[in-house]
Amino acid sequence: MGIGGSVIVFIIAWWLAFIPSLSVGVRAQGEEGDIVEGTDPAAPIAPNLGRKALWATVIATVVWAVLYGVVEGGLVSIDEWAEFIAGPL
């Protein structure tokens, strides 16, 4: 796996970890009863985006390391993976 492939795998893994985490542990203003004037009651109070981005980075790094080890270790080649996805050519 080259640098370009590694970057793409990491970015995809990061977004796949980050997007589902956005709704975890978030309390809405309406749930707390402290609605700031001019905002939607469903607006989050403290979304903790920094912490969620850090966790997404940790998860993406682990996913990337496993996939890198599988590809570079020779367990599965890129050509075999492409054939598995698309079928024999």
C-alpha cells in the first residue's frame, strides 16, 4: 500500500468513525431546559467535537494499521481484493 492509498484509507476510516460519534453523549438545550434565545431547542449544549475528533483519529489509526498489516504482510493483495469486490475479470 503506497502513501496515496494509505492516506485515502485513513481519511475514509476517520470519517466512518467520526460521523456516528457526533450523536453520542450530546444533550440538547431543550432537554436541559436552558434554551438560548434565537437558537433551536435541539441545538447541542456541549458537542465535545475535539474529544470526538481525537477518538476518531485513534480508531482510524487502528483500522489503518490493521489494513496496512494485512496488505503489506501478504495476507491479501490489492489485486485479490479488487477481484473479490468486482469478480473475476
